[in-house]
Amino acid sequence: MTVADPTDPSNHARPPGTTDDTVEAVGKLGEAYEYLIRARGHLYSFHQLLGRVDILVGDAAEMLVGAGHDELARMLDQEIVGRNVLDGRWTFQVVEEFDRTYFEAVTAAERRVRDELVAGRRHVFESELKDSRISPGRPAHERRPPETLDPEIETEM
């Protein structure tokens, strides 16, 4: 069995001298960061879904013209197509503002805490949780896969 490089940030082992409270706190921040990632994904979904809404409303307006409903088509074109979703903003602007004002700040803070307290390692808390819950020697309870296609991914400790 090879020993993982303790300076490798992909190593999930607790750095020497790191307390349980520290691992738990960094794990909690990691959980918050994962929720942030999910929220950002929903925001990008919102962005893409509303972009599609705008295209479809435009298509419907064209179809209404073809069906002889010029006044309703004109109303859709003038009132809905190209409309801001928030005051002065299309969704791409909302996404960009979110990224600049919040996502980048939280990302930097999470990385700093992780770098300073657990040598930049991700999922130390979860790795220890896994170790406490597996049944050694049982199928599908391996601590790590025996190998991986990517040599940068730690598989043994």
C-alpha cells in the first residue's frame, strides 16, 4: 500500500495536529459551499430557462401574425419579448452580478479557510465519516477504489 503525499491537496487525510472541532467546522463550511454551488446551478438554470421563454414567446408572436392576430402578436413583441426580468437586467446580468458580488467572495473565503486549517484538503470531514461507517472487508465497503484512470486522484492511504 502506498502512502498518500501529505502535501497533496487531493489527499483527504486530516493534517497532523488538526482537531476534531476544526475538521467539523471546515466540513460545515464545505457543506455551505456545496449548497452555494447548487444555488448557482439553479441560477444558471433560471438564466437558461428564461432565455428560452423569451425565444418561445417571440416564436408565438410570429405564429400569431401568421394566424391573423396581429394586435396580440404586436403586444407580445412590444411588452414581453426582450423584457428585463429584474429592474434594468436580463438574466445574464443577474448571473454575472451574483458571481462577482457573492460567489467569488464565498469561494475565496472557503478556499482560505481550507488552505489555512486543513492544508487545502477537501472533504476531510466526509472522508472520516466514511471511514467510521464502512464495514472493512465487506464488498462495496472499500475505503478507496483500488485504482483510477487519473493518477492525480488519491486511491490509497
